[in-house]
Amino acid sequence: MTNISTLLNSRKAALGTKHKKEQVIAPLFMKELGIEVLVPTDLDTDKFGTFTLDKERPANQKETAIIKAKAAMELLNLDLGIASEGTFGPHPAAPFGITNTEIVVFIDNKLGLEIFGGHVEIVSYAQNTTANNLEEVLEFADNINFPKHGIVIRSSEKKYKNMVKGIVTKDNLIEIATNYLEKYKSIWLETDFRAHVNKSRMKNIEVATKDLIENIKRLCPSCNTPGFHRISPKPGLPCEQCGRLTDIPLYDVYECDKCKFTQDVIFPHQKKTAYAGYCDYCNPSYKT
Ligand SMILES: [Zn+2]
Ligand SMILES: [Zn+2]
């Protein structure tokens, strides 16, 4: 029987970040898997896309994470790599909410593994605005819960020259905003999403890393490869009141990328019936 610690313990992994993500990722990998996480000093991850959009992402979220991890592995000449990639966008079920989706990838070139973890959260701090005076600047800071979340200032939305990122103190905010208001009359403000200046996002990267480690530790029951992960739930949990089948999952489905073995796990939320509020029959207003 394969043991996860004989596969991974005492190995070293390269983490592709320049925004201090090692603060949350490294301790978890050491504690849970015995893997030492190292960060290359000369990897500029901004070339793989920025939240301020002055540099576009080269590929989709998952592929960009893989590119970053591989770049770090190459620089440190290691066969294990880790990187995270975050996005902010509208939420399909919450029209006024912005969703922060974090994914973290773990690559093992020796064992031929690519394993993902993730976390999704609806957030209220993802905002931007044009400000015409210092009062409006301070109001924006209040709205986004500054300085827990940093601020980016530039002259206008699409003008990336003379942009100041990473503002995290009130003195600094007032000084730069006053300066820019004098120069440009109105200025563009947005939340800084980079992990080292955004405590909420750093927390979500930590949660996504925990999900990743769970996935790494889960061995395929058929071939013993790490990374046996959930792919899609199957609906059909019966209503607690009438017994009709609801859209709530009855099974979680797990799959191994290596041998394609799948397994259905019944009652994924440890409940054998669904709340009647989720039943089309008992609660006809559900889904309308
Ligand atoms: Zn397998
Ligand atoms: Zn019902």
C-alpha cells in the first residue's frame, strides 16, 4: 500500500509568487506533507497577468497557475511546484455580488501529477470609483474596509502610467491622493487584490491550499495515486417532507486523473434528506 509520506515527505517544492503567498502556503505544506516550500527571488509573476489589467493573463486561470508553478520549478531546478491564481468576477447566483475564486495547483514531475484545490467566496470589498476630492477618497477607503484591503490609485481607469499600488496606510493614502487630485483633478481608485496587501484574499488562498492538500492526501482506491478528487455532484437527495428528489446532491463523484477510476460517495453532507425549502413541490417558489 502506497503511503503519501513516502512519496512526498522531505521533498522541496518551488512556489511561484512575489506577493508573499508563502506566508500561508509554506506552513501548511510542511505540517501536512513534510514538504519544504521555497520561493525563487527572481520570478516576476506580474508578467503572467495583473489584477490592474496593465498586463493580461496569458491563459485561463488553471493554465496560468500551471505556467507560474513551472516557471518557479525551472528557476529552482525542483521537480515539485506550487502556484495560486485568483480571479474576481460576477457571481451567477448573486447578481450584485463579486466572487473571488482562488485556485492552487500542485505539480509533481516525478510522479506526473497535477492536482488542484480551490475556494470561492462572495466579497464586498471588490470596488472601484472615480474620486474628485479627499472626502470621496476616504469614503471609498471606508467602503472597502481599508487598510485590511490595500488601494490602487491612478489618474483614470485606463491610464496605467504613474499608477501607485499597495497603499496600506492612511497617511500614505492621503499624501498620494492629495498629490494626484492636485495634478489630475479627478482620480481612479480601486481595491488592490494582490495577496500581500489584501488580507481577505490571503485568507482565501489559505483555504484553497487546505482544499488542495486534502486532494493530494486522498489516494485513488484503485491505483493509489495521490489526488483522488471530487469532480461533480449527482443530485437527488430526497425531500425531508414529501420524499420527492431534489437538486441537492445525493452523491459526490470522485475521479482519479491517472487511471480514470471513479467512485460515488453517498450523502456528501452527512444528511439523508434535503430541507423542504429546496423542494420544487413543497416550496414552489424555490428557483423562481
Ligand atoms: Zn487511479
Ligand atoms: Zn418536498
